[in-house]
Amino acid sequence: MTYKVGILGATGAVGQEIIHLLHERAFPFSELRLLASARSAGKVQSYKEHSWTIEETTEESFQDLDICIFSAGGSQSKHFAPIAKQAGCLVIDNSSAFRMDDSVPLVVPEINPESALNHEGVIANPNCSTAISLMGLYPFHKAFGLKSVIACTYQAVSGSGAEALKELDDQLMAWSKGETFAPEVYPHPIAFNVIPHVDSFNEDGFTREEMKLLNESKKIMGLDSLQVNCTCVRVPVRRAHSIAITASFEKPIDLEVAKQAIHDFPNVELVDNPEQSEYPMPINYSEVVPCAVGRMRKTDIVPNGLSFWVTGDQLWKGAALNAIQIAELLVKENKVR
Ligand code: A2P
């Protein structure tokens, strides 16, 4: 069986990865429709020997599609998802628009695949830092029972889209020529800087991005009592997010059991030889399927504490790959419709 597949936001940083991964993972599509804004309509997009004309997204765009992966921001999702659903097209949405909606499954296929099977036409993909954090946290949760998390993120600029990546490159070029550069995407220069500000601030001083780790982790793992304290930081890395995590568990930590838990979990690797300077880093975990855990050590700062570092490609596991894994799961279970 083959499917007619659309990508809303096909010209964006995540959209481009979706085109790549649909081909490289041999997703069974009979037709691929690339949707973006009127600005891109008529432009030609190529991948290997294939090429497509980008179409402006309209209310008719979803009429004969089976699946559309949305990656054009929350307002496009809010507007077009009900229209696509009405047209019988399954939406897998990368934005935050529906993640906390009770009728919308929020899915990491390695963690809660069964949730995806009960969809009502829309499935949400988690926030990128949440997906990557949980690829490290969930195996430990299964082994020791997770209670609370203190996290600090190191988030790559491509997580803010193609414009942000260009902003980093342009700032580096300007710097190399001794010129100044006025930031547009970020409130401050990102080259040679770190910015402890991702998404907008709430009244309590936390950002919306920081609250996503709490709320989405609870929903994905079904852990209502989970406590999370997070600080999100943008760093001048092109691609792949890292998260430094200290977590408290029900049971005492045994490091050998912790290593085995990572070993036994799909799509996560242990890279933990600090004496040989071996630990996960963005340059090693860009454009690869697995995430990686390292710097694992017990800590007394919280009861039954474990500190570790996890890295993963946020354009892949944090967005495009996770969305395609959801689609693959539904195809396998014959649950696209
Ligand atoms: P376009 O390139 O035509 O602006 P990124 O996350 O990298 O910034 O990409 C955002 C994606 O969302 C792009 O593909 C962009 O298309 C698309 N997009 C932005 N606004 C709209 C819109 N009004 N309708 C459809 N797609 C949109």
C-alpha cells in the first residue's frame, strides 16, 4: 500500500529534513506534495533525481492527501489542521498548537507508540528538547522510577528555523571581516554568545519552552506527579541539542543497571569514557538516528540522584525523524485513517 503525503512548511529547516528522510527511509509514498507560503509558490525543489514545484498552502491543499506532516509554526497548524482533518488527511504536527490537547496523542514512538494508534486525525510531535531529553530519561525511568528532573538545555540555532541558522552564519562572516551585525531572529548576537532565553517568558519567570519539558514529559510518560525545573539556553551550535540533566528516582541508582537500561533501549547509545574524552557532542550526533547519553554519574544532591548528558539531532529526533517514525508506525499498524 502506498500513501499520498504532504509536507506543510516544506521549504523550512525541518521540512527539508522531512523530504530527505522520507526518501532515505523508503517511506511508501506514491505522491509527495510540497506546501509552503505564497512566497515560495512556483519555486522548484529537488532531491536527488526528483523535483517538485512548491505549492502555496490553501484550504484545498489536503483534499486527496492521506498524511500531511506540518512544520510551518503554530498559527498555520491551528488554521490548517482542522481543514486537513475534515478532508480525511491525517496530520502529524510539529508545532506546539495541539500537544496538550487531550484528544491529540503526543508521541515518541520508542516510549508511547500505543497512544498514536488512538488518534482522531491529528497527532502531535513533542518539543525538540523534550523528545531528546526523554530518549535519555525514559530508559532510566523504566529502571528506577523517575520522580523529578533538573535540566539545562544547550539548544542549536537550527531549532529556530532556517533564518536563525543564516543569522549565525552571517554574524560569523561579519565578525571575520571586523563588521558589526544587527541581530533579527534573536534579541542578542548568537555568535560567540549564549542566550538564556528560548521562547517567551511567563509571569513566574520561566519560559514557555521550559514549561514544555514539564508538561509534555508528564503526558508522554503518563507521569502526573513528575516535577521538572528547566533552564533553556540557545548556544551557537548549528545543529543538535544537548541537555544536562540531574534526576531523582524512587529506587537507588546502580550504574551498571543504568548502563544496561541505555543499552537495551532502541535508538539511544551510551558514549561514556570521560578518561578518553569520549562523551556525546552535537558534531557527532547531527544527521544520525540515535541520540546519545554520557557523563553518567551518581549524585547525592537529590535522593537516588543520577546526573547525565544527552545529545540528539533536534531536526531529526526532535522533529522530522520522530514525525516520520509516527507515520511509519501507523502504516505498519494500518491506522493511517
Ligand atoms: P516559506 O519558505 O514559503 O516562508 P522555518 O521553520 O525554517 O522558518 O520554516 C518555516 C516554514 O513554514 C517554511 O516552509 C515557510 O514557507 C512555512 N510557512 C511560513 N508561513 C507560512 C504560511 N502562511 N503558509 C504556509 N507555509 C508557511
